[in-house]
Amino acid sequence: MLNLNCSRSVWSVKGLFRLWCGNFLYKSLLSPLRFSLNMFFVFIVTCPFTNLHSTEFKPWFGEVLVVETNVTGFFEYYPSIASSHGNRHQSTSDGFLELEASIAYDETIAFELEVVAGGYPRNRYGFDSITLTGRERFLNDIVDDPVSLSMGLSITQVFDPGLHNLSAPFFYHGGIEGELDVAVGKEFSCEQFWVSRIWGVLGVGLADLGSAWIRANIDWEYNWWDNQEVHLFAHSLWGTGGNALNPDDFHGYGPINHQSVDLGVGYRYYFQRGIALGLDYNYRVFAQNCPRGASLVTLDFFYAF
């Protein structure tokens, strides 16, 4: 971790952020009563064990033996589908809920469990997937290494509602999936706080259906004294299947030669240590054999205990 000279400043949009997020959560996530009751049940059952904000790739872990949980709502819209045979107008909006829990066993080993459920058109709700991830850190720049380096393995059980939904922002490839990833990053600090950090991820995955895929991500975060964070990112996924996307006969992305690049920005506010609310937005700038021009808004609540 590299120490920087810095002066303390305060920037807050606390009141506006609370008001906007309250309205957004009420109208977008809690409106369908059935979805709310189902997801409340999932939260009660899995919260002690799960934390949802999609699989964590960054090469830094949380505090040792502290359970970090996230409850995240995903709201997606896209106007058309890009295929090798041309674009097809098919606008769709979907909602998803993810529950996630992670824990660092020690300074080098961490585990994560995720449960994803989706709300689809025609009022169909159901579980999409369950993912278990184990990660090991080999280098730690917070101590004395030049960079942080970690490796992770994720195993996912995908259920039929998720596998047959081409709108799912998680790009399910088969019923059972495995992905191996390597992450490397650098953190810069001021006093006892980290100020900014940048990291990249390269991953390779394979499912019981179709061909492998490659993940390539780069992320940058800025931290205001552990009170507020801003996040910029570019995430991409590259399927190596040989088929074009057929929206009328879709059984997962495994056999499909899909490609996507998403750019995004995020903000997180910490109300106190271990409690935070975050809002992210990302837009798909490149798409092949997948939803085109997709906008994804995520709202997440973080709690550590």
C-alpha cells in the first residue's frame, strides 16, 4: 500500500441520496407484493450465510471472521437484441434480487455465497442460481508486497428460470458452471485510510453446456475517509461458442458466440461503520449475440457483523 500526502475534505449528498434511494426502492423493488414476500423469506433464511452483489473479484478481503452481507436489487432495460443475423427490436425490463455473504477466514483465505432470484415478464418469479466462491490471496500490497494478487474459483448451480432467460445480466451458460479467475491490484493510502485503488481481473469459465468463456474487467475506486466511495469500471465477457443467438430457442449462453462490454459508475455512502447504501449504473457499449444497449441499475444495502 502506497502512502500519499493529502488534506481532509468533506463532500456529502446524504439527504438527497437518502430521499432518492427511498423512493426508488419503494417504487421499483417493493411494488410487486408477491416478489417482496418471496425475497423477504429468502433474506431471512440466507442472510446469516449470504451476501449479494455479484461475485467479488477484487484482491482485497474484509476483516477476518467478520461476515459481510449485501442485499442487491438489479433493474435492467434494453431496447433490442444484437445477433449475428442482425438486430432484433425486443425491448424488455427485468428485476433481480441477489443475496450475498462473504467472510475472510484469515488474511489469505475468503469464502462467498450468493443466491440470485429474478422477476420476469408475466409475473413469473423464481430462483436463478446459487454460487459458492473460494479465494486465496498470494500477495498483499497493504503489508509489503508491490501489488495484491488473488485467485478465485466459483461454482454455480443455475436453475431453469435463469438458464432460459437471455435477459439475465449474469450470462448463464449451463446448469453447472465453474470459473477460475486471477485478480491483481494496487492500493494507495492516506493516514489510516485507503484513498484509491485499481485492479484488473482475468477469468476463464466452463459449464456443462457449450464452450468456455473469458472474463476481462478493470475497476477503479476512490474513498473519502471511509464515508463515501466512487467506483468506475469496464467489464467484458467473451463467449467462445460457435452459434448465433436465437431468442426464440434459447437454452443458455454456453453454445453462443456472445460478446459484451459494459461501462459503469457507482457510489456508496457509509452511514456508520459496517452499514452502507450503494447505487451503480452501467451501460452496454458493445454487444454481439446478447441484449444490446442494456442499462442496468443496481441498488445495494451492505451490512457487516
